[in-house]
Amino acid sequence: MIDLPLTFGIVGMVCILFAFLMVQLHYWTQDQMRYDIVNFFGSALLLIYAFEGRVWPFVILNSVWALYSLWDVMGDMRKRGNVENAEVNLCRSSSLESYDDRHA
């Protein structure tokens, strides 16, 4: 029989270690969204594992880790949205200026 919480714990541990190694080996930076996403999923899975085992210090640790990682993901999404909105607005204003120049 598969021990689901243990599986979550192992997958979570692999996620956290993978993200750590990618940064240490300079394949990723801590500012990249993929780093934050992998950390979030890893810590969320470890949180489930720790909660099932009633290991309260690790519940607290992984709760903070997951929340902070989620906060970073949301910040990354806001930045990405602002960049995309700025690009759209720049394109719109450029096309409007071109239209105005052609029809003046």
C-alpha cells in the first residue's frame, strides 16, 4: 500500500533540493518565477507530510516557507502583468501616434 503522506514528503523534499541545487549550480537565480513555484510546491507538500506526522516545528517552518514562496510567486505574476501591460500600452500609443501622423 502506498503511504501518500510519505510520498508527498519525498516529492516535496526533491522539489526543495532541486530548486536549491539549480541556484547553487547557477542554472537558476532566486529571482526567477520557476524557483519560487518549485519552492512553493515543495514546501506545501512537506507541510502536508509534517502535519500528518504532527511534527509541529516542521509544520510551522513549511507554513512560513510556503506562504513566503507563494508571496514571491504572486509578486512575480504582478511584475509580469505590469510588464505585459506596459508593452501593450506602448504598442497602443505608438500605433495611435502613427495613425495621428498619417491622418493629420
